[in-house]
Amino acid sequence: MTSGMRRLLLKKPAPQDRALRPTILPPNGFGVARNFAAEYDRRRMRTLIAASLGYLVGSFPTADIVTRYAARRNGEESVDLRAAGTGNPGSLNAAKLLGWKWGAIILAGDMMKGALASLAGRAVAGDNGTYAAGSGAVIGHCAPVWSGFRGGKGVATSAGTSLVCFPAYMPVDISLAAATLALSRGQAGTATYVASAVFVTAALYWWLRRNGSLWGPKPTIGLPAYALSTSAIITYRFVTAQMAPASPPQTAALQTIPLKAKRPLSRNPLP
């Protein structure tokens, strides 16, 4: 081997040649992969915490507390909304039994807990946490563990979560629900089915187009997942309510005030 060939073989590659050399992983590639996996696990855990927190907030028994307070204020016995009226522990049933003032208070409370749950999820896990907590809040309202999974229909709580999760769609949602309710002559189930289908379609479109949502979170995959999960649980509640056996209308008085026992007739003959 000549000296020229030896110098050529021992020559160090230029910096640009080293940059073009193919590599599979950087020197710390395995460390980067481990850090990415750990960060993914942390994000997933935070999202699960946000969903659990949303469920706890959504399961807060707003209607039960308000009805007890209203009965105590009026000096009457409490009304069990699950046994009186339509049997739904919601604002509409409470308004029919207790008055529109108390129904409006329950409506505002259900919407507020949905919004607060979504905000809490955003603080815990960011954008995906907002959607996870919103879904958890609606599920918690419809199936609260404290009441034997017998909750409301979730419409008001879903509206509260939409104020935080999908605010750009709220005007369309309200207008569509009102128009469908009017055209269907007060059939709340029909209005809910139509509004839910359009809601899921709009959420999917927003995510694919990456459209902004005012003050809401970024449209990640969590947006259509949130819309689909909340619409599914609300539709399920309406379907089960329609399939339930019909019962005669009952008033609050029949449910709360026991009837006096009738005095038995005497068997002794009249003197």
C-alpha cells in the first residue's frame, strides 16, 4: 500500500460528509423515545383524570338539592322527581311540579356544572382534557352513581359543556333545536335526534377543517369524540324514556302527602 493510499484511508470525513451519513437514531435516540413514551403516558393519565373529574362534577344532584330547599322553604315535604310527574329529575319536570322559578334555577345549575367541569378539565389536561371532562359531565348527569345511575336526560348539562368545548356551534345548535321542536309540535325526542345528528356532523367537519371555535379549545380528535359520546348518551336516555311503560300522571301532593287511612266500618248492627 502506497503512502498516498494510506493517507486517503486515514483521512477524516469532512463535516458535510458526516451530516449526509445515514443514521437510524441519534446518539440519544433511545432516550428520546423513552421520554416521548413517558410524556404520552402522562398526557393520557391527565386526560383520564379530567374525565373522572368531569363525571364527579356532572353527577352533582342539582335538581334534588333545589327541590329539597324549595320544599323546606314552603314548609312542605320534599318531592321525589323520579317518582312524580314525568319521572325525570330535570328542570322541566321540576318546573311543572314546583313552579317555573325553581325549574329555571335547576336549568342554570345544570348548565353551570357542565361549563365548570369542562373548564376544570382544560386546567388539568389542556384541549383534550376539555373534551374528556365535558363528556364525563354529561355521563355523570345522566348516570350518577350516587342515585343508582338514575339521572336526567343531560340536555342542559350538554349545553353548558358546549359553551366551553364548542362555543362556535352554540347559536346553530339552539336555533336548530328550537326550529325542530316547533316543527315537530313539541316532540322533544325528535328535536333531540335531529340536533344530535347535526351536532356530530358539525364537530367532525370542524375537526377535519381545523376551524377555530372562538374561546374554545383547538379542534383535536377529542371534539368529534366528545360530540359522539354526549349525543349517544342523551339519545339513549330519550329512547329509554319513550320505551318505559306509561304511567298515569301524578302530582307532587300524591307523592309527598300520605293519605289518611279510612276508618273501618263497624260490624255491630245498629241499635
